[in-house]
Amino acid sequence: MTRKRCGLCTVSPQLKLFSLLFISAFSCVFAACSAEVKSDRFIIASANLDGSDYKIILKDATHNMTHPRVSPDGKRLAFTKYFHKNFQGLCLEDDGYFDTEIVICDIDGANAKTIVPHKPGVMNANCSWLGNDRVYFIHFQPPQPTQIVTLDVGKKETKVLPTKKNLMPSDPHIVGTTFVYATIDPTNKNPNSIWTSMTDGSNVKQLTHPQFIQKVDGKFNLGDYDPRLSPNAKQVAFMRYFGKDDWRMFVIDRFDLDSKEKEVQTHLPGAWAVPDWTPDGKQLVAFRIDKNDLKASGIWIMNPDGSAASKIQLPPQYFIHNPNTYFDSVKNQARVIYGGKFNPGL
């Protein structure tokens, strides 16, 4: 997730990347498609890590659905839903995170209900689970600062988590009591970086120190985004934006005070984004876009150093965002879950 230099929310890093690589090539065909009624224009889908047992969990003709996250017990799903309509009547992540809400449902898509309702000019986005009964998400209601908020789903009680002062928090992830998040410097003196602490605000530490002479590419901040803790909370995977269409993945050891960011070297062309750990912590899944080979674009799985990378075979014609993994205890199987937006050019 990112924001304008003034601190207001715009497009996500991944959709900025998408626009850089695909919009010009497919604008005509996508515009024609957007004018039509399509019940599964936006989906949330899941599959085994080899692409088998593919299922569409939710679909919507109008509202983009992103950041799907599964509760630790594998029984429920939380996601962000968009309500700001464009001139075609579609509610897209492309247009920013204001007027968004948090929805939960059963893992099969049943019993969906809004737990944080949308309001014009208010952001409620990028939700994840803190146990099986609480969630946390980004809340921004100007003129108040951006906050990371927890919500007890049953009791409806909220709490603001402490984050680094004078920096805007984004992209939170929590494992146990370990908390990581990306930060944006509203003064634009520093590129985006990753910070960590305990959920009570103790043990605050800046994890990454990206070095750029230029801090902003147009209205888009250079630096680090979307940190994801490994299941044992020891390592953090994240993506770094170098400008233009240069996106790379890195891993850092959270406990080694002298550790440096290690690039995930797949030795494959294209931009790599939003890495996440598999449930056993042994591999990463990530989204790849290769403008010279569209068939290679999609979700890939690899070792943390980038070796043994292979594409997860999923149905085409959907631009995939924010892949996440979870463990299906019923089938004793690790799965990937993701949001998708229909694009016939893929």
C-alpha cells in the first residue's frame, strides 16, 4: 500500500506496477470489458500450492476485493472491499483505499458480513487476523493520523497499536506479539522502510535502511513495502521499489542486529512483488510480472534465497494481487489464496 506525498492514499504498489506494464497494451480491450456486466469480474480464489483443487470462493461484478487473509484455525476469511465508484460504475483498488470496508466470511465464502463499514473519505483496509476472533487493519480518517487498529469481532472493541511517531504506518503483519510494518515519511526526507516492535510498542527497531539519492518516483515513494513475518517470526520478507518497473524481493533476519537485507535471487526477468511465507516457513510465494512474457506472470513459489522457483498453475485472465498462504487442517494441505481482477489480455 502507498500514499501520495501529502499522505493521502492512492494506488497500491502492485497496481502501480500493473499500470506501468499492462495498461497501455490492454487499455482498449479492458475498457470494452469494463463496460459489460460480468458477475465474476472480481474474485477471491484459492488452490493447493501446485495449483490443484482451484476454487473461486467469492465473486463480485462491481466491487474489487483484495488482501484476503485466513484465520489461524482456517475457518474464516477477512478481506478489503471497495466502494468508490469510477465513471464505469466499478469500485477499484486502482482509485485508492478511501471508502473501503472490512468483511469476514466462512472459508467457503458463506455468511459474509461487514465488520467495519465503509464511509466516504475513510480508509479501512489491509486486514489480517490476530488469533481467531480479532483482526487488525489500517484505519485513516482525516485529519487524524493513519493508525493500525485491532478489533475484537465479537465484543466490537477496538484498540490502536503503537507505531513509530512522525512516520505513517502501512502494510502491518503480526505473528504472536511480534509486529512489523512499513513506514512512509511524510516529509519525504527518507525512503520507505520496515520497522518492528512488540504489539505493546516495546522493542522498537528499524529493520531496513534502503539508500536512495532520489526518494520519490513521481508521486510514488521508493523503498520498502509489504513486510511479512515468517511463521516463527524470525525472518521478514518484503519488496523494495527501485523506480520505474524495478521491484525486487528481500529477506532480513529480525533477530540479527548486524544482518543486512538479502535479495531473493530468482535469476528470472520481470518484477517481483508481495512475497509471503508458506505455512511451514520453508518457502516463499510471490507475484511476478514479466512484460516480455505474459504467460510467465502470476504466482510463483521458491526457496527463500530464490532458488527452485516455479510457477503455480492457475487459471489465466485474472490480474492477481496479494497472494497469501494458509494451512487447510481438514485436508492437511497448504494452500494459496488471492484476489483477482478480470483482464482478458492475460
